[in-house]
Amino acid sequence: MPNTAPPGSVTHDTSGPPERSASPIRALRRAAGLTQGELGKHVGVTRQTIAAMEKGDYAPSVYLALRISRCLGSTVEALFPLDKEPL
């Protein structure tokens, strides 16, 4: 299908596979205008650590989770939701 967007406008390809559910950390970090590296510097970790958390490959310590939530103006519970399992 031809591109009918005006010249100079940004378009997004939506024909690919759907993304995994968006990471709350990624969404709030982007809304704050921060890169992974910038957020990492604010909370004392590397860009790679932030990337791993956003992908769900790394679970931070309680202290790091609290630093991230405060930096992004959120709560730990909102950034790191638990699967709903019976206790």
C-alpha cells in the first residue's frame, strides 16, 4: 500500500506482529523523556540493567525498585505488577 502521509511526517509500521504488553517502566521512562541510560544514572545502575528490567529479564532489589518508582513518580506496585495467583 502506498504511503499517503504528508511529506516530513512520521509514520509507524503496524503490519508486524503485536508487541508484548508494554513495560510500565518503559512507558513512564519515555513519558518522562528519559533514555535507559539517563534513568540508569539517576538510580545508580547501567543502561543494560534498565533494559533487562523493561524486558522482564531482571527483578530488581526492593531498594532499586523504590528508587526507580520515586524517579518516575510512580509506585513499586505499579511498575512491577505481580501475576494474580491465589495465596
